[in-house]
Amino acid sequence: MSIGEYQELVAKAEVSGTGLRKLRDLGDPAVLEVLNYWYSRRGDRRMPRPQDIDPVDFARHMPKLMMIQVDHDPFTLTYRLIGEEVAHVHGKNHRGCAILDVNETRPNLGSLLHELFKAVALLRRPVGVGGNMEFLGRGYMNFEAAYMPLSFDGERTDRIFTVTAYHPISVEERFDVGVSDALVAVL
């Protein structure tokens, strides 16, 4: 996928406030904790194995986590685990659904997510994402996420482990106005 095609997909999905982030620029404590956990489990391998990930080690972050299954012939991505907070923010628990099925509730977002997760699978390294957008279950939110590949054989991505932190956007932030301007807009 070219940069132009990716930008067109972002525009169609109406998530223009969203984009890739350098891992070193991520700042949410939960995202950093789970990302550092992934690195500790990886050791000297390219990716940790799915069985190396023990939910007991980060149980307090379970509502923010997802596990995505990667199948290669044909290439498909399926939600296997979705934390409560993730499901609530997206307005639906998509567990067991293909990533592309998200297009049914939010046109083009499933296609955008499919391309992001496909990139993680093919790159075989973590990817940071963040920005702001409107979520079906919670309205406008800032979010930050890390998407981390897992592999049974150390070479091919079989799962993608994710952590996402969400933070509400105030009226002032959303419309980039001061408090007095926001009050005038409400009145």
C-alpha cells in the first residue's frame, strides 16, 4: 500500500487525527508497561511466542488489551480477545469477527485497522499509534496504542497483542477554543 493509498484510507475512515507514533514518543504509563513487558518476553528473539505472554503479569491492564489472530493462507486477521474498555469504546465486542467486519459498524475503519495490523504482521516489530477520533461508545477521545507481534516459530507473525489507552477530550480541546469561547458556544 502506497502512502497516498494509506492517506486516502485514513480520510475515508474519518480518523484524520490518527497516525503512527514512534515507540519512543509513546507516553501513557499502561501502554509503556505492556510494551516493556513485550520486550522483556522477547529476549534475544525477533518476537516472543504467544505462550510467553502471561495475563497474570498485567491483569490490571486487561480491559485495554486485544489479541488478534493472524492467518496467512489466505491472509486474514480475526479478533480473539477484546478487553472490556476496548469493546465499550468501540461500541461493540468484535470478538470472533474479522477485522474487516468493523466496516459494517464504522465504514472504512475496518480496512484501515486491517492495513495497520497487516503492517505489524509483515514488519514483525511493534508499532505505535495514537491521536484522537470519535468512538461509537464514548465520543471523542485521545488514544495511544502499541501493536506487538507474537510468533510460534520466531519468524512468522501468528498473533498481534495490543494495548490501548483512551482519554476523553474536553469540549475546549475538541474545538480548540478557550473556556469562555466554549461557554458561548454552548449558550
